[in-house]
Amino acid sequence: MSAESSAGETQRGGSGRSLGVSPGGGEDGAGLQASRLDGGGTPVAAAAMGGLGRADGGAPEARALAHQALPGLRGELPSVGSASSSLWELMGNTMVMTQFVRLTPDIQSKQGALWNRVPCYLRDWELQVHFKVHGQGKKNLNGDGFAIWYTKERMQPGPVFGSKDNFLGLGVFVDTYPNEEKQQERVFPYVSAMVNNGSFAYDHDRDGRPTELGGCTAMVRNLNHDTFLVIRYVKRRLTVLLDIDGKHEWRDCIDIPGVHLPRGYYFGVSSVTGDLSDNHDIISLKLYQLSVERTLEEEKRDKEVFLPVVENMKLPGMETPMESMSGLALFLIVFFSLVAIVFAIVIGIIVYNKWQEQSRKHFY
């Protein structure tokens, strides 16, 4: 996985598009490039995922480790049948092929994952995913999809597209099978995002709708052209873009402000098949450091967080706060409360006097 520090946006293959992934120029054709192709000549900085850390000054450093890109040189990723490398770790049924990593084959009841070993300390970043989903199943007879993760935990299998539930961090899901039969609002395949602080479970029966931040339809299966997905995290704003139509254009899918993600989490991808299946292939993953200017006001607001959180997000189990009352409404409530109290006191005095009267009569 490569990373780039740049003042502007990256381009794919010099085609003039703002974001992209391009195959590298290694002799075996498996190397990957991470360059800023803005006409300025050399890239500002190119580094591989796993080479990102904190420099002495506290800022993330980007070291030239291009040989650690994914798929990278053949010697860098695990060979088929092995379980780890210096920077990447495989899980489940994942296989390393010549030009891609196959998370799951088009076979029932398989799951696999690929996780980076080194945490990411970038403040603003962009992850570009070049993927392919294909199989023999017809429409709605395929499944289940794959997930892209930025989480505290890594290498933990589970029910959410092959990874653990109640996770800490961000999950972006490319869901290819609708589990909720009655819903008619969505057309699948569907891309959605979820931020979790560990308290919420992903609702499979409802395709994650209760905890979804946003999403869009994405027809990504059995296409003859390349398919790309970009996750961008800048100034606490999370956006997801797609290039899946073969037009070399990016279209918006998700745009959520107020997303607070801690640093030091891990990137990974995972997939699962059940009764239905597909090939879920990852052709490349590239991480770019984005240089963003902030005002003093933004610097004060943009403080480090230790748990993932989304501002103004309503989730199951979270009570909706009461709307603030106007001054008139508050005055009326206080006024009628005082009238009721006075009325109760008067009634109490009357009842007490009558009781005393009756007591004297009984005495005489």
C-alpha cells in the first residue's frame, strides 16, 4: 500500500482525473506506483503503507518504501499458502495471485481478510481501492460483498463481512446481497459506511440500515472495466467516491461531516461468502497523506480523540435530546405549576379544618 504527501489531489495514469491508482512499472508488471501526476515532475513524497509513523517533530513521516506496495513486488507479499509478510497478514481463505489478492473465491462458506501490520498516524488521508467483484451467480444470487476497515482491532474474524462485530473505527461496506426482503428503497449492490465506538452491532437482517451514515447504489459486479473506490478523511469530513462506470469519472457516494476518528488504527479488507458466493479481488490499495491548511479556529476544534464518534448521529439506544423550550413556554409551565401548588395547599387547609371540627364534635 502506498502513501503520498501532496498539496493537491492525485491523478490516475495522468488522465487528468483527480484521484487514482495505476499499475506500476516493475518487470513482472506487479509493481505499483504512487506518484503525484500533476505535471510538476517528481512526486512530493512516495511511501508504502507500513512506513508511516511519527517523525521527530510529531508529524507523520513518509519514507520511500515503494517496494512495499500492494500487490507490490512478488517477494513482498506472502506466497500462496503462507499467512504473513513483513507488512501484511492474511487470514482465512485469502490467496495471493500474480496480479491481485483474492479475499474469497466463488465458493460457498468462505471468508478471508488482508490486514496491514503498521498503524496509521496520518491526520488527513485518502485510501484508494482498486477491486473486482465477479462470479457465476445471476442477479441477487451472489454474495455477500466485502468491507474496507480502519479499526483499532485487526485480524479478528467475525460475522461482519468476515471481520468482528462491535468494532472500534470505520467500516465501508460493498454489500452485494439484500438480506431485508421487504425493503424497496435500495438497489443492490450497495455501498454504505458505519462508524462504531464498540457499542453497536451491525444489523445483518436489515443490511446495516440502523447504523448507516450514508450510502449509494453501486453496480460493481461482472464488469469488463476497472472499478475503484476512494475513502477520503479530511478535516473530520468523511467522503466516499466511486469510479465504476468505465467513464474515468468520480461520482459522490457518501459525504458526512463531523466524523472523529482516532489515529493509530489499522487498515484492512475482508470478505465473506455464505450460501451464495462471488470472487472478491483486491487489485491495489493505496494510502495518500493529504496536506491541508487549517485556521486557528479549526486547529482548536480539531482535537485528538480516543474513541470514534460522529457529531449529531442518532443510533439505536440513543435517546433523542429534548428540544429547547421557548421563554414563554417555560414561563407558562412555572406559572401553572405554582397555581397548582397554591390550589393544593388551599384544599389541604380546608380539609384539615373540617377534620378538626369533626374531632371537636366527637369529643363533646
